[in-house]
Amino acid sequence: MTNIELTQLINAGVQFGHKASDWNPKMFPYIYEEKNGFHILDLIQTTKLLKKACEFVNSSAKQNKIFLFVGTKQQASALIEAEAKHCNSYYINYRWLAGTLTNWDTVKLQIEQLKKLEQRHENNIINTLPKKVASIIKKELKKLQKSLGGVKNIPHKPDILIIIDQKIEFTAVKEAKRLNIPIISIVDTDGDPHLIDFPIPGNDDSASSIKLILKILGENIRNVMS
């Protein structure tokens, strides 16, 4: 399992929470102090829970479980895509479509439509159509690629979700909870750790914090693959 050092977390700014006035009281056990009106997270707790999450992803990877990385906000989008690809996993980084998990049959139809349109594009069939029709089809293709490009080759519904910012991705959290799909997520001081199976107290707004935690989780998936 990947070694986790406090200095890594400190340098990445994982400890910095939100304004104290914006906190969720459920995060109280994971807060070290309030400083200059902001909460500072207890990195000892973060390290402990991150190790627990790493053990879970490592064990799950050995069982060939399917991981879905989810993070649509600006700071997370590119990082989510890069780490998912690095782990030979899947991702949603543009917009979570309502029913992605709970209405999986409909999503599979949309994925098939995406593949069909991509095939037509590759074969230059779209450009042979009237300009107006071709324009409409290209817009649909672009929209589907943004929303479902990261899951177009997923073999079945994901077994585990790795989420950045549970508040923004609340629909994904709600659907996963409904289907008993385990969730791993960074939980900032304004979040609800009770909604997450493997909460990792940390800064979910800083790109450096997100990148480090994704990298650590990803290494515990890739170590099994290598």
C-alpha cells in the first residue's frame, strides 16, 4: 500500500477547510482548530481514513471491481479524467446525468447512440449529409461525448464511486446510496461524512489537494494492475 506522509498532505493544502461559519457540525470530529475564521482539518484523522480508503480500493482492485471517478467542477474535471485513465477506469467529469445509476438501461442506450455517431463520424458519413442535418448530429455527438465519453466502454454498472465534492455531486451520491454502491470521497468541512462509506476529511476545492488524494487512491489501484 502507498505510504502516506503528513508533509505531503500539508504541502498540498489538504488541511484547509471552509469558513467556520459555513461548516457542517457533523464534521466536528475531524476538525483540528479554527484559525482566522477558517477551519483547519485534523490531518492525523485524514491520514487514518485515507489509509482505510486505500485498503478498500486495493482489495477491490484485486477483485476486478469497476471504479467510476466523478468530479465535474473546474478544479477536479481534468484531474478526474487523467487519474481514471491512468487507472484504466472510468469517469464522469462534465455533468452527471440524472439516472446514470438508477436508470442504467436508458444510459446504455445513450452510450450505444454515442458509439454509433462516433462510428459515422470516423467513416465520414456525417459530412455527406445536408449541412443542417450534419450540424444537428455533430452537436448531439459533442454533447454525448462530454457527458458519457468517460463511460462509453464501461462493461457494467460501476461497483465503486470515487467522488470529488459530494455537495456538487449530490445526485450521484443519492443514486449510489440507493443502490448500495460504496462511495469514497474527500469531505470538506461543509460536507456530510455520514453520506460517505469511506470519507476522507480534506480540502475539496484546491487542485493540489484533489490531485494528491486522487494520486494516492489511484496508486493503490494501479499497484494491483502492474
